[in-house]
Amino acid sequence: MSAKSERVSEVMQLGSIKEKIQESRNAVSGAELVVRALEDLGVDVVFGFPGGAVLPLYDALYHSRKIKHILTRHEQGAAHAADGYARSSGKVGVCIATSGPGATNLVTGIANAYMDSVPIVAITGQVAVNAIGRDSFQEADITGITMPITKHNFLIKDVKEIVPTLKKAFYIASTGRPGPVLIDLPKDITVKEAVYDPQVEVDIPGYRLPVFSGNGAISRVAEAVMQAERPVIYAGGGVLTSGGERELLAFAEKLNIPVTTTLMGKSCFPENHPLSLGMLGMHGTMYANYAVSQCDLLISIGVRFADRVTGDVSTFAEKARIVHIDIDPAEIGKNVAVDFPVIGDAKTVLAHLLELTQEKRNAQWLKTIEEWKTQYPLEYEDNGKLKPQYVVEQISELTGGRAFVTTEVGQHQMWAAQLYKTALPRTFISSGGLGTMGFGLPAAIGVQVANPDAVVIDIAGDGSLLMNIQELATAVQFELPINIALINNRYLGMVRQWQEIFHGGRYSQTDLSCQPDFVKLAESFGVEALRVERKEEVRPALKKAIESKKPVLIDFWVEREENVFPMVPPGGSIKKMLRGLGR
Amino acid sequence: MKNNKHTLSVLVENRPGVLTRVAGLFARRGYNIDSLAVGRTEDPAVSRMTIVVEGDDYVIEQVTKQLNKLVEVIDISNITQKEHVERELILIKVKAEPSVRGEIMQIVDIFRARVVDIGKDTLIIEATGDIGKINAIESSMKPFGIIEVVRTGKVAMLRGPKYGSE
Ligand SMILES: Cc1ncc(C[n+]2csc(CCOP(=O)(O)OP(=O)(O)O)c2C)c(N)n1
Ligand SMILES: [Mg+2]
């Protein structure tokens, strides 16, 4: 007996024959429900990799006209691509993997999105409901595994739960403080049938959006801002998430307050602006760190006082009263005691602050900051050889800071953060909280998918790039013209730098002299590639790559033992900042 | 800041995995659970957890805020300072040779506890009460030789008409 006729006979026994027959005619498979719900949630692209437990889902995707599937070559790549897609577009990124190893391969990507509060929805296949818990083939308890690295996760055990769960997942991922949500979908559930009801109402009793602090709190901040003589804005990823960059610019300009950003906040304020202090923290600019340590009011917006920013918390902004504006009440007071807590999204709060404040010059303070900028610029020794900093500077100048830059993790990431001067919001895409080597290339793929006409450049390190190099195949297959600027020092450079400074120069396991020939490697994927070893070749090579509208890798053989400065030793106070250049 | 015991009354969705989420959060963020009791409420879709946690004001604030972020946590109330009734149940298996049984029975009476099982040389005693009473009966049994103790952890309820209506 076929599944359908079996259903019908069951129904006849139950009575209300007509109604049930009608329902079974309208019923579709769970897999189809997933696809239709995704379509109605506005998803037009998913990143994924198939396998046994998601065969029905892939069959349904095969028929979808609205959803494009990007086949990455590793599930980690799918998660990072969804992440890059989400960060650059503000939309929810979606990735799909099969059960067991497919699901566990997503883990790093999910943790990465969690640490940086990025809205992604991960859909994993699972073994059939009655096989769960029996150590079945390709079974992994992915909801258990991802509990501490998701905003929430679901295991669906009833086909009727599919549509409501997807709706909940998108809502949870994208509202409040965003974050990844995982849906585990047993295979048998994807072949069972139910009627698609796009109107189905969902209720999440325990999920309430943070309550806005209200005008009293904001008025007190406004007062403090008007009184402050040496105010500084410390802006983070929350400004970008809320879309508050215009309000931030208007507020900073109206009151002449200098702005420093975190790695996550980079691009929320134009970095060629006279009020921009660049990044603060461990590898931040001297003037940003001085400004924070000397200010009398620190206006913190959408930040989390990460240890890479504060160093020794007890000396961080020690002369200042601290304002903390954040959408997540749990962030307020977590790492640093706060004088003016405000719960709310950055955009709304900044808009209120704009109304409640009057123009101000802060001339004396700005003069002091200007002096610091001239006295302590970002600098490196130009000895005529090819320096990594020079490559980043050239990328910045050539693109005018208007390209999307993704990074891997290491020294090259810090040089990119210091020297690539972003002009537009959401254009600097980097793994901040987790510090995931291998993030930049798949993230660039996601960024390019979301922004087909944009220039996208992965500023990469040689150690990191090898971790997800397989995604070059994805770029080629889907004709994504990403550029890879490989800062090739043949070292795990950042670790080597720490070994040089803190471990007596013992380079334990950080020498990558034995690496593949990246040019040949890229070419074997069908990616155009060239090596650059001299300064004067940098600009033309970059220009050609960007203009080619094809994926290109440039292998920059830079000075091997260059270090990132300035540097605040971990846990140290800003007073112990190392300037570099023997100073 | 001073370390104190706090009683949190937490309403959660009655679903598989909720306990793991709550317990995992405590473990991950390094908070110590003194006791945790859980059972469903008058609404079968909702369970109540009574969690006793030790910490200074900072820890308690963080625990509350982080718990609030769990999607399946519906409501949290720190009832330590509020008017409430609290109870814990204890079972004590104590050495009880015939010569000391009388003495044990007297103590059981004083605490309005009960003997719920009699073995050859042992008694099982059941008592309910607030934490002070439970601790007292446990320590008064110590001299006889305690073989085994099981405690439920504290459950608590606010006084007055209805939860959350204060
Ligand atoms: C997955 C992962 N493993 C290990 C590390 C530790 N780590 C941080 S930076 C770094 C070196 C990165 O080397 P490379 O990509 O060549 O960048 P460079 O510092 O040389 O610019 C390492 C190993 C990490 N961040 N991520
Ligand atoms: Mg390197």
C-alpha cells in the first residue's frame, strides 16, 4: 500500500472523510514545508552541503525557483558564508548541513556567529526520530553540542512544527541582540506530510525584547554629555546592527566628540573623518587609547568591554564616567561598572540623544587629540622592501575604503583593522570574538553573494587561508569575483610575534616555510593568481585583480618578521603600550 | 561584596532540554548551584524551578540577566527578600540499634518528623521544613551514625494571592 492510500484508509476510519481527503491533497512533505517557509521568510539564497539525512530537503530545494543554493566545499565554509552574507546585508544568513559530521563541521561557524552576534539560521539533518539516542549512523547530538553557542536551538519532532519553528528561528535570530539559531530536522519528519499554512501564528512566551530604558536615563546621559569636557565615543558592532551609523555621525559632529571603534564596530564611522580615532585596544592606535585613558566621559555604544579592548580593567578609562548603551541588559555592568546604563538599540538611543543635546565645540580637547595624532601616528619602517602594512595601505587608497574587506585572523587582520580606512557601513567583516582562522575566504563568498556588484577583498594570512582554501572552488563555480590579498609571511605571524616578545624568541611550531605554492594552488582551482615581491608591483596587481571581475589571488611575499604595533600586552594597562620601531 | 544565598523562582517552558540549558548556563559561566528543584506547575506547559545560588550581588545580577536570555525561561523572581514559604524534604537513614531507638523517636517527635521505614538496625526518617529545620534534624541525627541522606532541595512559594501579582 502506498503512503497515500494508507493515509486515506486511516482517515476513513476516523470519519470526517471529505475534509480529510481535501487536507491530504493539499498536504506536502516536511522538506517542501521547509522550502516554502524559507521562501516566504524572504530567503533567496542558502549555503550548504548535502548528505543522507537531508536528501529529501535537497530534493525539495532542487525544485525551488526562488532559492539559490550555493554549494560550499566544507560545511564550515557554509556557516561562515552565511555569516558574511548576514553581516554585509543585515539579513538572516542560512546554512544547511547533513546530520553527524555535516552538523559538527558547522560548529566553528556557529560559535563564530554567536560571539559576534550575527543572525544566521543553521538547518541540520538528523537521523529519524525513533533512531535518535541509539548511536545510529551519522548521529550527533547537535542541539546538545550547540547549546552554549546558539542563541537558541530546536529539535523538531512533528512535521506540524516545521513552519512555526522556522518562523520562530528567524525571529529569534534577527531581533534583540542577534545570534545564530539551529534547527535539527530528523529525516523522517521531512518526508511526513502536512498542509502548509503560511499564516500560522507563533508564540514564544519566554522571548521578550529588551525594554527600552526610557527618557529619564537618556536625559541624564544628555546632561553628562553637555557637561563633559573630554568626551569620547567608543562604538561597537551594535551600532552597525541597529543601522545607527547616520545618527552616530550626526551626534559626533553636532557635539564634536571623537569616535573610536572596536574591531566589530569598524566601518560604523567613516575613518577618513577628522573625528575618527580608528580602532582602540590591544592593537589600537596610540591616540585612541590615550583619548580613552584621558577622557572624562566615555560614551560606549553597542560594545561589550572585551578584554582585547580594555586590557587591565582597573585602569581602563579610569578618569571617566561611563555611559553604556546596549540592547542586551546582560552586557551592562558585566565587565566594567557603569555610571549611566541605557538599555535600547543604538540607533533609537542616538536619535533621542541628538534631540536632547545642543551643539558643542570641545575645542581644547580636540586640539589635544590632534597633537596626539601628529605625535603618535601609525607608522612602520619603510626600508624599500615589501611591507605588509604597505599592501593594506594600497588596498585602502585604491578602493577609497569603499570595498568590502573580509579578513582571516592574525597580524594581517590587525594591519587591515589599522590601515584600511572604511568609508561605508558594514564593509569590514572580521572574526572578532572567536578569532577564527579560515573565516575570511568563505565570508567573502557570502559577502559577494549578498553584494554581487561590489568589490570584495579577503585580506588573508597564509596560515589562515589554508584552513578553508577549498572554498576557492565555490568562488569559481558560482562566478564570484572575490579577490584574495594574501599577506604571505610564511609564519603563523601573530603567534610568532608573541613568541618573539613573550617567549624569548623561541618559534615553536610557527614557521611555515613549508607551504604550498599558493599561485599554483589557486590556479589549480581555476583562480587567476600572481605573486608580488616588490613594492612597485603592488598597485598595478591590485588594480588588475579588481578590474578583472573574476576571482583572483595575489600572493604578496612580505617581510617575514614584521610585527604589529602599537601593542598593549594582554591584561596590561595602556601605559605599558609598546610603540614599536625601537621606541 | 558579600556572598549570600539567594532563592530564585524561575518559570520555564515544560520541554525536554530546558533543565540542561539552565544547568549548562550555570556551569559555563562559573556560577554555583546550591540546590535546584523542578516540577510542573498548575499549567502543564510550564514548570517551576527553585534555584538556590550563592554569590555576591554582581553574580546574582549576572545569573538573573543571563537566565533571562534563555528563550525557554518565561520569568525569574528573586524571592529571597520577599515574603515566602519555603520547604525542603529530607530522608535520613540512621543507625538505630534497639537501645537508641527510643532516643531517636523522641527527636523525631520534637521535629514533627516521621519514621517511614524500620530495618533491623536502621530507621528511615522523613522530615519537611525550612532549611534551618532540615539542617537541625540532620545534625541531631549525626551522633547516632547517618548512613545515607537524600534532600530534595528547596521549593518555595510567595505568600499572598498569586505569583507575580505583587
Ligand atoms: C582556528 C584557529 N587556530 C588557531 C588560532 C591561533 N592563532 C591566532 S593568529 C594565528 C596565526 C595566523 O597565521 P596567518 O594566518 O599566517 O596570519 P599572520 O599572523 O601571519 O598574518 C594563530 C595560529 C586561531 N586564531 N584560530
Ligand atoms: Mg602568516
